[in-house]
Amino acid sequence: MIISGNVHKYGDNVDTDVIIPARHCVSVIEEELAAHCLEDLDKDFVNKVQPGDIIVAGANFGCGSSRENAPLAIKGAKVGCVVAKYFARIFYRNSINIGLPIMECPEAVDAIDAGDNVEIDIQAGTITNKTKNQTFTAAPFPEKMQEIINAGGMVSYVRNRIGKN
């Protein structure tokens, strides 16, 4: 899976309450959550983000409460991938479970700026900053985790597996 888009960059410790404020967690529908994605951190995010765009953030992205609404809001905003120095573990797993591609690569985070055009090969684990002609390597997901992401999340993955058996 190749993802290409422009970068929206944020700092460290972006918590789930900022990704999707609690007052909007009355839904689990991606599109409804997307309308409020990151609004307390970047009020113009939902107006700027384009399908396939990439969020690049510092350390501990997705810290805070364990709500699945946070990665759902990002996925609903049509973000192609989130790249961070590292993710809070529950956000990491929730992202995989709902099929949101994420990658950990501190070197890429340090070198990429807001507005850069980036291409990501999820399977190979490469992050190419096309604006600056730089390529970084992140550890690719194990095959089963890639299958879950490619299926669109755990529910779709299990449905496909049951249907094949």
C-alpha cells in the first residue's frame, strides 16, 4: 500500500482528548467524528486536510484515554497515515484494530516539515519526503498486522477470514 499526501505536523504528547474532544465522543461513525478531528489543537485541520494527507507528530502520540474514537476520527478525516516518534500503546493497537496505518520513525519526524509532500510504502516501511528528496526506513508491520490494516481493520479482517473458512 502506497500513501501520498501533504504533511500536517504536530508536537509531542498529542492526546486522545485533543484528537477528538470528549464532547464529540457520542458517535463511532468515522465521518461524524472527522468533522471535529483535532479541532482543539488545530481549528482549521478539517478544512485543510485532503484525502491521503499525513499527520507527522512527535513522541507519545495518542496518549490519554483509550477511546477508539481518536483513530476513527483520523481515519474518517481520510488521513492516509500517521507517522510519529512513538505512539501511546493503546492508541497504537486501536489504530491497527480500526485499520488506520501508522508508523514509528523518529528520524523522519525530525526531518519532515508541515506542508512537505510525503510518500509512504507501508509494506516496505519506507517514508519518502518528496519535497526534500529524503527517504527514511521504519520497521514495517508484521504480515498479519499488515493484513488487518489492508482489510480496513480487525472486524473486516475477521469477517474475511470467516468467509474463507
